[in-house]
Amino acid sequence: MTILIVGGSGFLGAELVLQAAAAGRTTAATFASRPGSTPKVSWHALDLRDSDRIEAVMAKVKPRVVVNATSGGPDWKVTAEGPVRLAMTAAKHGSRLVHVSSDAVFSGAHVHYDESCLPDPLTPYGAAKAAAETGVRLVHPGAAVARTSLIVGDWRSEHVRAVHDLVAGIRTGALFTDDIRCPVHVADLAAALLELASSDLSGVHHLAGSDAVSRHELGTLIARRDGLDAARLPTGLRADTALPGALDVRLDSRATQQRLGTRLRGARQFLAPGT
């Protein structure tokens, strides 16, 4: 079975490629600027704004499964429209599709969100992600949409880099004590996505960690794991800033966890010293 990882050169995408290849799957991946280096993986340049290029890659690879792990930020053409173009092409070729979405689709007004909750985004990025979810499910009814939260791992994670930079004093800013999410380890998330891709599950699924932590607590956990002085991390309240977006969004992943064998650890576990 051939699997195509769209966005394979990104943080999550690279982990998906690594795990798929290690499992012996025939693996292909796409990149925006430069290919990855995982052995025995075929790499293909792809811009999700280009329908013809999507068709060309799909026709060449002929994947049984496509996992879309791209992240185009607030760029509407990439983040909202691109996944729909991909889903249309996947449906045309009879390929299963798993589309990775985000907790940014929620406003935080209800704090706790399970798979039945409807998106109510506050930011352009969240709006683009919500639009992609709707479009993907419309044009490819068998697709699975997987919402996740902050993705953490090694130095490739933007959250880990930020903590190291803040402790070193080479980055300004603060880690907010009132900005709460359910971080997930990149290896757990990739394993769960690949398991989801191998199933026949469709619709919306939540794949987030089991611990709800603030950005500051997350930073403290990262610092302690990496042997850094957590006392050097600046704190603040996001409510005191003009930054847009939700404050407290906690994805409830229990329903999806009951359907999958992959366990999604909480940040307090996967960031414990020595892990």
C-alpha cells in the first residue's frame, strides 16, 4: 500500500514519513521548498494552489492513502482552498484521505470541545482551517479530519525552540499563564494519524494530549526536560495583550482514543525528565 504524506518536509510531516517508511510502507512525500532525507522515500514538489500539479503527483504516485499534514498559516489559498483541491483529486483517484486540522477552529467560549462541537474561529488561520474541514468533508465524504493541538517534540518543534531562545535571552516575549491547550507529542500524533489512515473511520476525530496546560507550564516542562533554568522564562497574561485568538481550548480526545490503539500521552508525561 502506497501512502502519500503531503507536507512531508514539515515537523509533523517528517515524523509521518519516518514512521511510515520504518513500518515498511511504500512511502511518497511532498515538499514546498526542499525534500526531506529519509531513505527509500520518493519526494515530489507540490504547491497546493496548483490543481494541475496536485493531479500530476497523484497520478504518478497512485497512493492508496493520502495524509495532508501541511500548514500554510493564514494564507487562504493554501490553508483553506488547497486541502479541498487535494480532497477532490484524492476522491477522483479513489484514495483515502486524512486531513490534519487544528484546535484553532474554536473560540474557547466553551473551553471543552469534543468532536460534535461546531467550529467558531476567531482568527484568519482558524477560519481557513474551519473552511478546509467543511470543504474536505463535502467533496470527499469518506475522508477523516483529525484536529490536534500544540505539537511538541525535539528542537524541530517551534515550541521547544521558543523555550530555548527565551531562556538564552535571544528572544523577547512571554509565556502566558492563561493560554491553555492540550499539547501532543509529535511521535504519538504521527502514530495515531497513520493508524487512522489504515482504518475506515471517517468524519471528525480529536488527537490531542490528555493534559491541559498553559503555555507557561508547557515551557517549564520543556525547560526541565532539557536541563534549562525554567526560572528564566518570562510570564504574562494573554488577556492583557491585544493578541487575537482563543485563550482556553481543550480538545476532548476520549471518543477517538476509544477507537484507536495508539495512546496520546499528556505533556506532563512525555516531557518528564529522562523521557
